[in-house]
Amino acid sequence: MKMILHLRNLALMAIMMIAVSFNAIGVNVVLTSPNGGEIWAAGSTNSVTWTDGTGTVTIDLYDASGTNIYGNIASGVTSPYSWIISGAIPLGIDYRIKITDDGDASTDFSDADFRITDPVIVTDPDGGEIWATGSTKPITWTDGTGTATIDLYDISGTNFYGNIATGVTSPYSWIISGTIPTGLDYRIKITDDGDLSEDFSNADFQITDPVILTDPNGGEIWAAGSTKPITWTDGTGTATIELYSASGVTLYGTIASGVTSPYNWTISGAIPLGIDYRIKITDDGDASTDFSDADFRITDPVILTDPNGGEIWAAGSTKAITWTDGTGTATIDLYDISGTNFYGNIASGVTSPYSWIISGAIPLGIDYRIKITDDGDASTDFSDADFRITDPVIVTDPDGGEIWVTGSTKPITWTDGTGTATIDLYDASGTNLYGNIASGVTSPYSWIISGAIPTGLNYRIKITDDGDLSEDFSNADFRITHPVVVTSPNGGESWATASSHNITWTDGTGTATIELYSASGVTLYGTIASGVTSPYNWTISGAIPIGTQYRIKIIDDNDASVDMSNSDFAITQFTHVSIPNTPGISWNLGTSHNITWTDNVPGPVKIDLYYAGVFHSELSASVPDGTNSFLWAIPTNHLMGNHFSVRVSSVLDYTTVLDYSDFQFRIDAATNTYDIELIQPNVSGIIWTSGQDYLISWTDNINSPVKIDLINYTLNDSTPIAASVVGSTYSWHIPDGTPNGTQYKILITSTTANGVQGLSTEYFQISDVPAPGVIVIEQPTVSGLTWLRGSSYLISWTDNVQNNVVNIVLCDAGGSELATLATGVSGSTWVWTIPALTYPVGNYKIKVVYNSASGISVSTFAIADSPAGAYIDILQPDVSGITWLRNQSYLISWEDNIPGPVDIFYERTADPTEVPIASNVVGSTYVWTIPLAIGEFNDYFITIRSDADATKVGISANPFAILDYIPGSFIEVVQPNGGETWTKGNSYYVSWDNDFDENVKIELVNDATATTTTIDASVPGSTTVWTIPNTGVYPAGILYRMKISSTENPGLFDLSDAYFTIVDPAAAAPVVYPNPADLSVTVSLADFSEDNYNITLTDRLNMQFVGRTINSAGMKEFNISTAFLPNGVYFLTIASDKSIVTKKVIIQH
């Protein structure tokens, strides 16, 4: 063991000695970098390193794989050595380093080639660029070995912000993150991944927010010729504006370059109208762009066409306001004082043509103009000149009820109007133009009514004012008639005294007065009748003298037209038949009758018989004067018939003095052809029992009693039943012992005319054994019948029981008898009034009983309080959306098929308890006055129940509301609605449109101070006048809006669509001198309050040349150079948040 340790120690000592010996000898130098594969950039500093060696070394650069020395790098240097690679060294990929130890001269080469390259150089961004967040920009560099690392620095390259990309090549598309703060001092650093050369941007570049277009951004409607602000946010300053069509696809043209937001664009009329335009904004600095998000529209501006000046329009008339172009709907306002003073709004949201009913409240005037404002593009147009509003023309005569005759002259009159007028005639109550009467005439106008105009009851006059075209019709129809014309007697007639004749006339209005004239129409004899119509039957009084020169005059009671018989007629002697002269006379053959008459004939009369108006025979050729009757014995062989009449005439004047019976009479046979018809017994199958009573019945047309006989055709004999019976029924007790038989009939004979008889058609049977009783219920017996309690119904049956004396019984559905309804009922029908409460609702049958015979209903019928299928259907209130007001009356209506009254209730969804409104209501309507105490809710229902059967119910299909007012659905501020400038101390119209009845509350909202001030807490109507107090309550400002709300529902309100301005009165004006100006102009603000003011100088095209902001506290006067401006008119605008003042400046070099 000790031996082994000794040997180890000896070995260690030997090794140590060898090492000491080697150190004393020296170790060759070894190059460690660059040792092959490195890429070093010219101009960069890189470490040349080696190990071992004796101390300092000499460093040489070789190319061509170490065979050719390029040159000495350094001598007497130690490791590491920082080598600044000269840019003069040619670039190459085959360089090596040689290290020579200055002590032992040992050497070492790079094991392999390394590369010397150009250093990386940032080319973009290299300073001054303006790049927008969100945009994609190329980062570029030159030289380098391949890929590189890109870093972003701020604070001019002194602060690392973050890495952009690694291992990328040039160019690199950098999407600039929106999270990078905008700034002016950014730089890019590129580090070559191969040679590690790096480079920064030479100077700072800027990162900005991208430009964002805000207006127009889609949906706008802008009119050609109007000036509109194009606005955008962010960006670096100025921008270029381009117009695109086809939804941003096609460039139409450049609008402006190098301009700032807002830019006022006057839209050229040369731009085609279209709905697919978009604006593109390109930031002149960072080149960021933005398009309108959606299309906007360029339209023709609205152009008012009517009224456009010179029109004359009447109050109360309806006129068409028309305009062309525009985008659709428009707002129409009325101005007076030739368009300088707003009178009021006519309509909003309407299309052309708009029918304007001109209010009678508008003062008459000659200086009105209409203003049209397009609701879409806000373009406006006024009437080119004034038009006139006048009183409308009013027809005063004829105005209804007049009766005017053709051929007469009548005054047509009217009031107001502008001067001359046109008169038209209408029929059909003013609906159909008949024709023109006159044009260009004044009131009154004398109208000669043409006879060609048809008579009629429904004419009206229409007056049209030739100036204002106002028109008016007669308020009601008037009548045009043809004048009355006498037609009979019209000359040549001979009418007998005491005779009756028709006086007739044509046309006229209806009733007339008839006068009798003698002496050929010269002398009025007297009035015959008044208020009578044609024909008038005149019975000529015997007091009127007989004569040949009479005439009739007709005077129309309404139109006063008159006419007289064309020539004379005569009143002559008369005869008048007295008998036969009444209806229903019948004379029999072989009988004699007196014919009587009256007359004033001085001589005998002749009597003739006529049949059907034709002469039949002469009864007497001459009856002496003074005799007024003639006994006529009718021959037994005379013609019979019912169209006979008697004619009595003067023998001396047979053709003119005569009279006929007024009514025809009858000549019959000696016995009239009357008849008797047997009713009972007259059908087959009848069996009557001996010893019982039966009813014999018949009908006849005779006036005498009859006798009744029983005929037994089996024994061929006759038995009297009754010798003389008056009437048409007879109760016959069949005697016991009457022979049984089956061939019996009843014979009934007139007691005055044996040939007038009636006989049973069928045989009946008489038996001493009673026939079995048969009773058949006819009603109720079919299924499905419902009879209502409290109502009456007919129970009917057929039977063969004696004398039809029966009892009527009510049975249950099974046929068991419940109650006897009636006893001893004769005949075959009985009316049952069902008691309201006696018999419960259910199914029943009717039974008719006679002794042991009975009949019962085949099917049950129902007794109920309501018919089958009973219903109550509420008609009002039933539809959705109904609102009823407390303390007002409304009609509740329904339909039903139930008998009896109903009860009415109301209930709510939130509280379904039925509250009575009315009970025992008869009919189908009820007027409900809603109590004030009822709550205001919108969930009410009406319930109607049958008073007798509460299960029959009807309920409103939809809820209705009970409130104190009818709620509105909208309110819209009309004025001020944005853009107005109102001066304190002046009065202005505040107007609105709404659809509710309650008052409104008007408030002024100042967004500059975030305050709301009440102007008026309760205003009726739709317009009020507000005088703006010239106090500090309403400070001058440009951020005002009007708020108008319902006093009942404050949540229903509207605000002005945009801000309007309130300014102080007599705002200070700047002093500008000299004006006209040449090289400069001086502006004095001595009279202005201390404030910040924006000063702009623009030309007539609104292009801005000067823009600056000053504070008048430190600058009351300043100078503007105008030397660079061309001659022309300019506008100097001085604006603060309280006021805007513009002054015209003329530049004249």
C-alpha cells in the first residue's frame, strides 16, 4: 500500500515539472475572432481576439483565402483589439486575419474566410416624414447582409420605444399601430442581423392621427349652388378634397387643395345630380386619407313655381303651392312685407303640389311671398315677386230656395272679390257644369234665363273671381222652371154648369192659383182655387152665368209665372145623373128602378144606356122638362153584366149638354150566382158519435140565413138539422138513435135562394160507439227548440176528439207529468206564456190530453233564459288605441241575440273586479258619462252580462284608456330650428307642430352654460311670440336651442335640430380704414368688449386669405396686409362665442 502511494507522488511531480518546462519554452498564438463566417461592416468597429502568445502581436489582413496580404491592421497590440474597418477596404467575402506573435513569431490565420460588407443605412423614414397611425408605410434601408431588426425610438432616437420587426428585409411594410402616441420626435433604428451594423433615421419623423372625414359622411342631401362645410378631424394641417362618384369608385374631380377644416364648398351647378357621391380627404402632411362612410346626394335646389308673383288668392280658397326639384318633402312658410317678415308656417314635410287652404285669419294684403325650404338639402327659394291674399267672392243671390222661370230676367249678385267675375250654371246640386252664363261681369248681373235650360230643382250658381280665382257656389239648390202653360180649357170647350171638368196646365213648380175671367180674359170673375196642382177637378157652380167668353188664368204659386187660355170656352146648360151613380149598384133582371138626375136644361132630356162606354140602347127619347126621374123596368131577357152606365142629355143639345153615371153598375140574373162552401165536416176519415156535440162550419157570400140538412147517401134520405142559421158555424148535437153509417154529408142551403147550396166533399161516419181518440203534437215536437222564460209560444196539435176540448200538460224529458198548464182548451192551438221563474232551465215535453187519449212531443225542447248559441258582442269600445276622457260622455254599443236587459260593468287588467256602470239596460247602446273619480289608466275593459243569465257575457277585445286628455304622439319644433340669429329686445315667433290638445311648455336651453330657462310654462296652440329680454338672463351666445314639451306628458318634447344665436342689440361694428384699401387695411376694435375674437378675411367665394385670433383686451387695433390680394370685394368677419360681425372691405390697387 505504501508502495503504490509513493509511485503516484512521483508521477505527479514528473507531470508538474514537464508543465513548468513547457511554460518556459512558450505556446503558439491562436486567433479566435474573426475565425471564419463573420460578416463585418465597413466602418464598423469589431474586436479581433486571440489567445496565448507571448504578449503583443501584429495583425494583418489577407484576402484570397490568406494567400495575399491586403495590408497591416495594427502592430504591437494586445487582445482584444478594436478594429475600425476602413471604408476603403474593398467589400469581399474571402478575408482572413493573420496574427503574428511579436515575441516568439508564432502565427495563426482565421480558420476560414469572413466577410466585409457595406454597413446598413436607413433610407426611409429618414427625417421629416409625417406618418399616420393606422396607415401602412415602407421602412427601407440599403446595403446590409440580408435581414435586419427594426426598432422604434422617440425623443430623437435617445429612448427605445419598442421593436417593430426582426429578421425582415427591405422594404418592410409597417402597419403603424394606433396605440403609438402621436409625436414629432420619432426615429427608426435598423440593425443588420448579419454584420450587426446599425443606422438611425438622420432626423425625426412625425406620427400623427389619420385624417377622418366627418361631413359629408353619408346620407346628406346637398343642393347644387348651395355652400356646405366639408369637415374633418386630426390630420396634420391642410388637406386635399376630392369628389368621387359611383360610391367612391370614380374620381369626379378635385374640390380644393391645401385647405383646412371646415372648408366651405360652393357646390357647382355643373356637377351632375346623383345619389352616390363621396368625399375623399387626403392629408397633405401624412397622406392619410378618408372617404365618406356612405353616399351623399347632390340635388337640384328647390325652385318655387307657384305662387311666384302676381297671383291673387282668396282667403278660404284652396290653392296649389308648387315647386320643382328638391329631394322630396319641404317646409312651406308665409312671409309678408315682400318676404322680409316671417308670418307663419304653412306646412312641413309635404310634397309638391301642396293644397293650401288659405286661412281666413291671415290679414288681407298685396305683399305676401312663399318660402320653400327643402327638408332634405335645406335649399330654399322665395316667390320671385309678391302675391295677393284677398277676401273670397261670396254668392248672395241666388243662394238657395229661389224659383226662377225660363224667359225671366233675374239679378245674380255677389260680394267681395277683386272686380269682375265669371258666372257658371251647375246642376246636380253643383256637381255638374251646365254652362257658362257670363264672363268679366260685375255684380249685380241681369241674367235672362234661356228657355233652352231644362227645368230642374238642383241648380246652383258658381261665381269665380277673375282676379283671385276665389269661387263660391249658391249655398243650396235653386229651381229653374218653365213658365206655367194652360192646357185645358184652352179655347173652344163647352162645359156645362154643375158638371166637373179637369183644369190642366203644364210646367210650373207645383201648386197654382186658378182664376176665371170673362169678356175674353178682360174681366176677373173670381178665384176658382189656390194652392192646387194639375189636374184640378172643377165642379162648375150653377151661380156662374152661362156664357161663351170665359177663360182660365193659371198663376204659379212659386215662380209667379202666369198663363191664360188661348181663346174662349163656354159654360153651358147641364145635366147630372144622380142614380145610378154610386159604386156597387146591382140591378136584377125583371126588376124596376128609378133613374134620377138634375139639370137646368129648358126642355126635355134624353136617357140612354151604355155598356163599357159604348151605346147600348135608348131608354127614353124625351122626358118632359121639370121631370127628374124615369122608372126603368129591366126586361127579363136583358143583357147581363157589370159595365153599365146611364147617359142623360138635352134633347135640344144632345152633343154638349150631357152627363154619364160616375160609376158603372151591374145587371144580374133574377137569382145572383152566390155560393156556399162547407168547411167541417169536409175531409175523409171523420167519425162522429151519436149523442155528442160537433161543430159544423162553412163560408158563404150571401146575406141571408141558411138551413142545414144531414144527407144519408146509404138510405138516400135527408134529415133537417137547423132551419135558419145566421153566421158560419153551428154546434150540432147528434141525436141518439141516428143510424150508424159511413156515407153521411152535410148540406147547407140559402133560405132565400134554394139554388145556392154547399155540400160536404167527403163522406163522414156516424157511430153510436165512440171512436178512439187520436192526438198528435205539432208544436213543440222537433228537436233543437229553445223556448225562453218570460216569452210566449204557440202550442199546436191535431186530434179527432169531440169538440176539441183538451188539457195541456208540461212533462219532463222522460215524459213524466210535472204541471197542468191549461184545461178545457178548445180548438187546436194554445199560446203559452212561460213564467219567468216557475220552471227551471232544462229539457221538457208538452202533452195534450183528452180523457184517455193523449199526444206528447216527439223530441224534448229546452226552457232557457237565453237562446241556444246566445252571444253578446261588444262593438264599442272594442278596437285598440281608444282613449276616453273623464267627465265626458261616450256611447257603449253591442249586439246580442239574448232576450231581456243587460248589465254593464268596467274592469281593469290590473284589477279584474267588475264595477257596475248600469243595470237592466234595454236595447244595444248606452251613453256612459265617465265619472271624474275614476282613475287614469290604460287597461280598462267593458263587460256586458245578460241580466237574466250572468253566464252570457261579452268583454271588450282590446283595452282602452281613461285619461284627462288625449295623449299626443309627437311634437316638432318648427322655429327656431337652427341657424337663426335673434337679437335681444326684439320679438320672434316660436312655433311648433304637434298632435295633442294640451298646452305646451317652452324652455330655452343654453348648452354653453348647461342651463335651461322657462320662457312660458303653459302655451296653447302652435305659435307664440317671444320678446327676448335685453338682460343678463339670456346672455349673448351661439349655443341656444328651444325645447318645447307637453304640459301633461313632460317626456314628450322636442329640441331645435341645431343651435341658434342670440346677440346683443346694436352690436359694435369694427372701424375699417382706409376702405377701399390698397396695400393694407387697419381694423379698430375700440368699441368691442374685451374678449377673444377670431378674425377672418374671405372673398365672395368664401375663400379665406387671413385668419388670426386676438384678444381685444391687449389689442384694440391691428393692421392687415392686402398688397397680395387682387382687386375685389372681401368680407372681414370678427367672431366670438357671443357674436358675429361682418364688414365689407374693398381692395383697390
